Amino acid sequence: MVYITRIERFNAAHKLWVDDWSEEKNLAVFGKCSNKNWHGHNYHLHVTVKGRPDPVTGFIIDVKALSKIIQHEVTDHLDHSNLNLDVEFIPKGMQPTTENLVILIWDRLEKALESYPCQLHAIKLWETETIYAEYRGEK
Ligand code: NI
């Protein structure tokens, strides 16, 4: 089994906030991500698929095709968006954390890759240089 990873980037705004909590509690739990007037992150999305190399092309998947799928299914929707307000596949009221986003991204890409011979292996979403969430489809 061979694993290959495509990296895509997007920029987006968000706010982590619970309406029922005080401003102080939101700040204590979410830190700067609770900023009332929004803020942005430069996200890096790592999508890893696995499979056996095709005997003719040597590819698990054509990475140009994988890039287009990621753009079409994910980054075209998220790039330059407000994650709390603008994205139809993020349920209203769901905190737009990296943890929640990797699950939503996995579900979209797993479906989009159904007709390809490779399997989705992992989604990693980097929110900053020091934090990323990873999801491998485990419930
Ligand atoms: Ni944030």
C-alpha cells in the first residue's frame, strides 16, 4: 500500500462562540478565536489517499485530478469565506473548529472519490503552524 498526499490552501474567517456564555467565558475557552469582529486563518489542507500504483501510469491517483476534486468539493467553498456564515456544508450553529472541519471535509471527499481506485486515508487541516487536526474516518 502506498500513500500519497496532496496539499491545498485556503484562507477563511471564523469565530468560535457560544451565545449562552458570557464574553469572559467565551474568551477563557476559545481565546483569540472568540474575537467578536472575526479573524482569519491561512489553512493548509493535507489530503492523503492510499492504494497500489497503476501498472501503466505508476499513479495511485492522478494528483492533478485529486487537486481538482479537493478544489471543487472543499476549497472553492471555503476560500475567502466566513466559516460561520457562508458555507452551505457547515451546519448552522456548528463551531467551525479544525476538528469539526476535518470530519465535514472527509465526508465530501470520500463520496467524491467513490469512483476512483484509491481510498481516502487521512485529512489533516492545519489552522496555524503549531496546530492541526487529523481525521481518518473513524467514528
Ligand atoms: Ni481562529
